[in-house]
Amino acid sequence: MSYSPENLAELEVLMLYDLNSNQEGIKIHKQADEAVISAAKGLFKKGFITQEDGGYLTDLGSEAAEHAQSLHTMLNAHSGE
């Protein structure tokens, strides 16, 4: 089992969110890479974010972003050694 390119793009979008503030959303601009635009639309359709072009994390999205960011931290904890 592996992540699809679409999953990886969705994870990248989730990584853009600042988890220290639920008052801070993101905006995916029309000039962004098509994979990023599609990822945001997919996350919106799945109920992770509030707008097709970003917006805020939903409760589900917040949980997913926390897991994604935690995994990123764990995977990179010893990258300098």
C-alpha cells in the first residue's frame, strides 16, 4: 500500500495550516500548481476544509493536519544524523 499522488498533494495542503491558531486559514490562488488546486478541492469535498480554495480546517481537517504534521516531525527527527 502506498500514497497516491493525490494523497501526497492533499497532505502537502494540510501541512500549510498553522495548527497554533484556528483563526488562520489559507487561500489557494488560481495561479497555484494544478495538483495543489485539485488537492484543495478534494479536501473540501471530503469535509477536511471549509472552502474549495482553502479556507479553514474543519474538525476532521484539524485532526488530519495534526496527524500529518506529527508524522512529518517524527520522520524528520533524526534527518541530520
